[in-house]
Amino acid sequence: MLDTVFLIVFAMIAISLLLNLWRLIVGPSVPDRILALDTMFINTIALIILYGMSMGTDLYFEAALLIAMLGFVSTVAVCKYLLRGDIIE
Amino acid sequence: MRLEARFRWLPTPFRSVLLFIVWLLLNNSVSPGHLFLAAFFAITIPWITFPFRDPQPLIVRPGLAFRHLLLVLYDIVTANLQVALLILGPTKKLRPGFIKVPLDLSHEMPITILASTVSLTPGTVSAEVYPIPESLEEDEEIQQRYLLIHVLDLADEQALINTIKQRYEAPLKEIFRC
Amino acid sequence: MSEWIVSILLLIGGCFILIGSIGLVKMPDFFMRLHGPTKATTLGMASLLIAAMVYFSYTHDGISVKEILISIFLLITAPISGYMLIKSAIHHKLRAKDGTKGLDNIEED
């Protein structure tokens, strides 16, 4: 039963990634695109955790943690760039 | 508001506890070696990094802080269900709006915590603190501060302001005594 | 038994993540789009990570609690990135949807 559930949730996350991609392409403004990228980061973490579960290994946990940190830092850096035209003043 | 800790060698007790727990979680074990290493890091890292940063207000009432955390977690779950229903419902019926909430808190750190809780709870995202800190002059007196909030579905402005002030701001005032 | 718990938690998490992305696509202006990803996706991730916790606790011996670190991290950082995004949106003077109340509450910076 668990394998079927994995497949369903894989499909759900894949659809939401596609929706995010649509928002990333359509825009219309720069903050919209950053928001779409940030959501894509979080959905990728979900995908990695789910893949690790279906493979039966928790080795992917560290990768997910690293991606979470990278996503947060890059979102804040790009927003800071939009606000000031400079990342570190 | 208390800025100085009770013991010199433990300047930020809450952060030390957090470091201890995070180290144990990262290694996923409670063996004596890891317990010793976690205690070592929990004491030395705050002790080394404390002089770098501005003193932040300490939690004066930890029991109340824990109860407030549980309340906020419960609110996050119910709020998410509400927002999910709002998103799936018809978009045209939504009444978005910006509102300004006057703040009684004075220090930056409680204001940050309040803004984060507001962002995570019912249909609201905190947007800005007025007056914007960078626009203040050096010797200018800090007047009344406001928190600008975007609401997804605004029914009654005054009721929402009262909820935020009583449910989330009053406990924070008690926890930090400021 | 725990298989059922894992399945239900996974499905709830997947639903919330999907709802967050639907909100991102469906809403008419930026400020309303921000509500989906900051709230629904965060709760979806929390539920998915709790499912992972239960799953690894019963497949491997001993309990596994380190997945909760990612949920705590996301819960702390989601409001911060939301705040930065809305601040940059106000700075760029993005148009809010017609009929938004209280637009005069936004001050010039």
C-alpha cells in the first residue's frame, strides 16, 4: 500500500513543481519569480525526502537540510539585492 | 526587560539549550560522548560569540514562553486549514487589505517574534515596521511604532487588531517584561 | 498500523504542498500570492517530515527524530523570507488588486 501512496504523493509534488515553473516563466514581476523559486526549493526538499523514504535510506536527510539552508540564504540575498541594489553594504 | 544573564559563563541560557538539542538531533544519538560534546559546544559557542553581538532581551518567564509556543503551534495548524479553504474557494469573494497595528513592544527582538507569528497565523503576512529604522535620524526620539499587515480576507479590521494584540502581543510582553 | 499513519500524513502533506502551489498560480496579485507558499507549503512540509520520522522509526531500529530539524528550520525561515519578499514588492511599488482596502496605510520610504 505504501508504494501506491508514494507514487501519488510523487505525482502531487511534481504537479506543484510544474505550477511553480509556470509562475516562474509568466512572472509578471521580479518578486513573483523569486517567490516561485523559493517555493520550488521547498518542494525539492519534499521530493528528496520522499525519494529517500521510497529507497528506504535516510542518507538524503543531510542533502535536504543543505538545500533548505541554500534556499533561504539565496532568497534573502536576492531580495536584499532588489531592495538596495547591493547584497552586503 | 533583562539584558544581563544571571551567570557570567552562561550569557544566553536559551540559545545554549537550543544548541545542545540541535547537536543531539543532528547526530541522532544520546550516547555519553555526544552528550559531553553537546554540553561543551553549548557552553563555549555562546561564550565566544557573545561579545560580537548586541545584548538581546532574555526570556524572563520560560514556562509562559513554552505555553505560548504550544498556542502558536495550534494556531498555525488551524490557520493553515483556513487559508487552504480560502485558496480553494472562489477568488473573487476575497477581500484583501492592508492594516496597521499599533505596537506596545519596544525592543527589536520581541517585534521580530511578533511579526513572525503574525506571518504564520490566520491569513495575515506582516509587511513592514513603521517608522522604518533606517530612516530615523541619530538622535531622533522613537515614536509609536506600527506593524503593517497584509490580510487575505479582511472582515472586521478592529476585531483582527484586538485579536493580534491580546492573543500574541500580550504574552510576549509578559515573557520579555518590556 | 504505522503504515496507515505514514500514508495519511504523506497524503495530507502532499495535499498542502499542492494547495500552496495552486494559490501561487491562482491569486490575482503578488500580495495575495504570498499567502499560499508561506503558510500551506510550510505545514505540508511539516506533515511530510513527521511522516518520514514515523517511517524511519519503524523501518530502522530505534527512533529517528532528526527530520524534525528541517521542519523547525522551515518554520523559522518561512516568515523571514516572506517578509523580505513583501518588503521588496512594496519597494518596487507593485500594483495591488483593485478593491484592496487600506492602501493608504503604506508609507513612502
